[in-house]
Amino acid sequence: MARSPLTDVAWEYMSAQILHMATDLGLIDRLAEGPRSSGQLAEETETHGPSVLRLLRVLATLGVVTQTEPDRFELTELGGDLRTGTPGSVRDVFRFLCSAGAWSSWGDAAHSLRTGGTAFEHNYGMPAFAYLGRHPEEAAKLNGAMGRMTSETAAGLIAGCDFTRFHTVVDVGGGSGVFLAEILRSAPRTTGVVYDMPTGVAEAAQTLAAAGVADRATVTAGSFFESVPEGADAYVMKLILHDWDDEKSLRILRGIRESIKPEGRLLIFERVVPDVVGAEHRRALLADMLMLVLTGGRERTEDEYRGLLDQAGFTLASVSGPLGELGFSRLEAVPSA
């Protein structure tokens, strides 16, 4: 009987957690300082030497380290992508997706399939974002992962969209400010506002200053379910609506409709799911399942976005094709007459 390739899928969750452990326990950062034995790493990270050796051997099969002697390991160039605080690091992606909250939610994903409710709330007794608001250390993991994704995709999302036509841009749910910083770099005379919950904007001022645009940017904390800054001629949202169900998404959109100028523009950057999917849509559909178990949100089709916007008082004017490697689209809407 031929071996099914699906067997490999059953094992892959272990690889994700192994990389998470190696980063979260500090093993990668120690190896970045130079070759180590398992005993040295265990002493430096207060872990168990024989167990660390077993982990290092698996990391070698993943290309993260090289085993130069029976108990001597060096970090590879690929492994450097897991270091703390280095350009291009994906450390925060693992810290978020393999965190206790996300991990336990996937373990209870059947609850979401049975009830439509989130496994996260079933396990923790509160919605995911309420939990993050009470646990800033966990919110920092999400902000780090989102900042990494935004750094990877911002240039591609902005390309072909002329932000110089706008005087003021409000990034609704803008988090650490990475996306707004890229927008303002592309439009030297435009001003901007990063708007998000206090835990979301905790690092925004630092990000904007590092990008050299702090003199044209403002950081404002608040809830987009209650209001958004008024009077801008452009509002942008990147990966916001997919976090929420239709009812909550409409609350956000209606708040923007009340605040936007009559001639303003709403720019939404999200994955748009086609009516018939293929293998190339795997990342979008995995994200859809992640929203199911964590937040109660969803990825949507173009018609579903059009319906939401229509109910909120907007007209969908255009939808771009997939932008960049992660396949986000830009949906541009205008206030309905």
C-alpha cells in the first residue's frame, strides 16, 4: 500500500511547536552568539541538558542548526530568522501562533465546529481581544506577529495606490504603526493617525519615529467600536474586518461612515476568498479557520464585503487583484449618496 502524503501533515504541528520552544526559551539567541553544546545551552537557559540535546537534533533536521560534532551545534543562516530583534525575524509569528491561547484553541477546535462559537472563549471565559486587553504581554506577541506580516507586505499593498491624493489618513486598528509609516513614506505631504486600543498602539510612537515620519503622525488610543477620529479624507483598515463577525464589522464600518468626509475614501486590505477555491488559497483558508477558533471573525468573498459595505452606507468602487506574496486585495469604497 502506498504511503499517504497526509501522514506528513499529521506530524507537522510538532515542528511548529519545536521552533516555538527554541525561540521562547532563548536557545536560538544563545546559539547566535556562537556554537554551543547541549549542556552549555541548558545551563545558560535553565533547561534540561539531555532534553535540549534531543531538541537540537530535530532543529538540525529542520535546517535551523548544524550539528558539527556529536554534541556541538551552530546556528544556520535560516535559523537566524528566529533571532530576537533582527530584521526579517519571524520569532514573533511563532510566539503568537504557538502561544498557549492559540495552541489550546486549536486543541478544542471541535467546539467551534459544533457550536459556531470560538474555542478561545470556551477555554478562557472571555473573547480573545478582551483577554489581550487584560494581558499586555500576550498582546505584545500579537502586535509583533502583525508587525512582521505588515513589514513583509506593506510595500506591495501600497504599490499602485496613490496616497498623495489624501491630506489625512487614519489607520483604523493600526497597531504598532508599521503600515501607516509605509504610507507616509510614500506620500511626503500626507499626515496620518494610528488609531487602536492602548495595548495596540503601545509601540506606535517608536515605530513612527524610527521611520522618520513622527512629525506627520499622531497616535490615538480608543475603541473603533465606539468611534474613530473624525474628518479624515481616507480611512484604511488592514486585516481588521476579518477579526470580527458581520455584526461587529458593521459597527466598525458605520462608525467610519459617520466620521468620513463626503468625498472620502475607505481602503480595506484583506484576503478576498473566491467562490471556488484551489490549492493557492490555502493560506487564506487557514486564516479563516484561525478566525473561527480564536476571534469569531472570518475571511469573506467579494460579494460578502459588498453586502457589508452597502449596509454600512458605502459603495464598493473597486477591488484589486491579489497584491504581494500573501495575496491580500485592496477594496476601495466611497460613501453612498
